[in-house]
Amino acid sequence: MTNILSLSLRDLSTRALGQRVRHLRDDPNIPLCVKLEGAVLRTGTTAELALALLRRRPWMLFVLLTWLFKDRAEFRDRVAEEAVFDPARLPYRRPFLAFLRREARSGRAIFLVTRTKSEVARAIANHLGLFSDVIEIEHDKTPRGETIAKALCARFGSGDFDYAGSGHADIPVWRTARRSVIVAPSSQLLKNQMWHSQTADVLCPDDRVSGRYVDALRPGRWIKNLLIFIPLLDAANRGSPQFVVSAYLTFCAYCLIASAGYVANDLADLGADRRHAVKHRRVFAAARLSIPRALLLFAGLAAAGFGLSSFLSPLLAGWMAVYLTLSLSYSLWLKKTLVLDVLALTSLTMHRVLTGFIIAASMPSFWLLLFAGFFFFGLAMLARYGELKSSRFSGSRQATRANAYRPGDQDILASFGLAGGYLSAVILALYATTPDAKVAFHTPQGLWLLCPLLLYWVSRVWIFARRGRVPEDPIQFALRDPASLYAAAASAGIFLASAFVRLPPGPFI
């Protein structure tokens, strides 16, 4: 071992070249060494354990930061000691595991190579049942690829093992291996000149496409941020270029901060999303983006959003901080509480409505707040109902946010949601008879035509929810439902006609 470790990486690579010629054909006696992080797993174990620890004990955030800045090796060891994890919930590369099972059935010895704590690696190895042993690589100042290469050459001999890795850091190991197995390589890795003289197999083509960052932002949910523009219904605001520009910039800031909240929410729900029938395909649940990159994305989105808000107004930045605080509180705690989770969702939507009036420096109408409050309360109940319904249909996979409710609660949730939707229609009908409506609309009685459309849509969407066809976000359902789009278009036409068309007086006007 001492002689091997004293050799340079170049010498080890030269020895491996001779072994490749000697073992040109497949030999089941040659062991296969497999890297845990990146090959077997789509993610890093330390980041997964740290996140699992934070989900159980959020107050340990500052303790984790202390460990991290003190020493990375100590951080890895302390996290492994404190965290509780289930190996079955980790994101494995299923096609690569199928390859390993075929190799194991042929009688080949397979070794799991890891730099994580051996207890964690052995728990994963026992769960998979594919490995002859676990080889733990100690942390030192040597580049990790060179450390792994020398450790494997010391155990098996230069060129007397095959190696399955996934990234540029594994290049020194591949140089000393007989045969290389490249798992989910990037295009840059495949362009490396070493492959002109190396024998390699490529497994699991890279699925880390550029769209993963866009998916993490959830731009489809930005449509809710259009509520900021409600004050444009006032002619004075429409005629103010300052308000229009401020509203647009605030919309951009809101999208950034809201996406930061979505990233934090996905990280908090990581374990549950992986058990969900649909959400296991999300960017972070499927490990298409790593946890460290998710944290950087959260910090970048929040910093950009608050920077843009501060440019507009310090008051607006403080108001946006209220939104993000409420969003994080919902992700970490409120979504696990009965009824409070729905009220939190309603508050997050109402925050958008109030933001527009803060920009306009005006007070929202009492009737608008009353209508919006009940309507969005009904939508929040619908979202929770859809979540609970989907968890029932998905069998063993549990819902992410509906865990405070039981299957028997579906009827009461439906009654609450229908009541909120119907009350919003009643409030709209009453508003049309008020002096405020006569000031804001040329023909306020035209708003009565909106009531049957609203009742139709609320009743229809709840029937579809009962059938299990409405997901957790009813807005996304409405955007894909032709009848909902027709109803929205008709409602917009009636609203605009009531606002700008004055009908001649008649028996009903």
C-alpha cells in the first residue's frame, strides 16, 4: 500500500494502461467500484441530511452554520450523527441501479465508494442490497479524485478495477481504472480528451437540462401577481405613468420574491414530495437541481426582489418582507395546522391585492376586500380539498400539505369552500346597489350579470374537484379548462361594459 500511495497519478495511469490491454475483454473477476454521490444517488448525502435535520429542528440553522464555517469534515460528521433519514426516500438513479443488479446477478463484486460517514453509506448499501462492501475515503487536502484513485489502487491495484462516476472530479479515478462507467455525464465531460484513449460506457444520459431553473421558479403561478394591477381600474391611476411603471417593477419584484418562497417551500416539502404521485417529478424532489444550488437560487431571488423593492420604496421592501416571512412561516409551520393553513394562503393572495394600493397610495374599497377575501378563501379551501383528494387516489403516496386533515374532512372542506364562493357572489350583487358602485361604474347594475357566471364557475369547479380532476392549484386548472376560460372572457366583457358603457334609463336601470 505504501508503494502505491507514494506513486504519482501519472505513474498510476501508466500502469493502468497496461492492465487495460491485458484485461481487454470483460472479466467478471474485476471488481466494480461505484461512487455513491452522483452515480447511485442524484444528490449529495450531507446536504440531504442537513435539510432533513432542519425540517425536524429549524432552530438548528445557526448551529449548522457554525459547524460549516468551522470545518467541513466536522460539519459532515456532526450532521450525520444528528440527522435521522430514511434511505428509501433518497433520489436514486433507477436505470443505473438496474445496471448494477445485472452485474450483481452475474456474480461480480460491487463496492460502494463514498466520502460520507460510513454509517450513512452502510445504511444505503443495506437498503439496496447490491454491494459487497463500502469503501470510505477519508477527507484530506489532496484533490478528492486523486485521493479516491490512490485508495482504490492501493486496495485492488492500478487498472485492476472498473469505476463508475459522474463528474470532472472522477477523471483521476478513471485514468487509473481498467474500464470507465460514466453516469449522467455533462456535455463538457464527454468532450474531455481522455476519452480518446479510454474504454468507457455511458449510462443515464444527463437530464439536467437548462429548463430545470425555470421549473424551479414556477412561472405559471406568477399570474396571481397580476392582482397588483387592480388599482388600474381607477382612471386616475391609468393616467399616471409613474404608477404604471412602479406597478410593473413591483410585479417583477413580486415574481422574484414569490419564486424564492416557492423554492423554500419545495425544500421544506422535499421528503413528502418524493412520496407524492405527481410531485415526485418536481425539480428538487427529482434532484434535477441540488440542494446547495437551491439555497443559492433562494438567496439570489430574494436579494434581487428586495433590491428592486428597495429601489422603489423602503416601505415597499418592508411590505415584501412581510410576504416572504408569511410564506416561510407557511412552509415550515402553518401548512401543518388545521384551518390556519387556509387562512395563510388567503392572506398571501390578499397581500398581492393590498400591494397594488400601497403603490397607488390609496385605500382599497371595503367591498373589494370583502369580495376578494371570501373568493380567495374559497379557492384556498378548494386547493386543500384537491390536495386531500389526490392523496386518497395516490394510495401509499401522501399529500404534501393536507396532512393536518383526514379523508373524512372532505365534505366539511367542500362546504367551507362553496360557502366562500357563494358569499363572494352575494357580496358582488349587493355592491352593485351601493353609491360606491355608481361612482366607479357607468352601469353598475351590469355587475349583476357576473353573479350567475360566478355561481356557475364555482359550482362547476367543485363538481370537478369532487371527481378528483382539480389539482392543488385551481388557477392552473382554470387556465387549462376551456369552460373556465370562456367564463373569464365573458366576465371581463361584462365588467368592462359596466365600467365604460352607460345605458339609457329604462324600467330596470
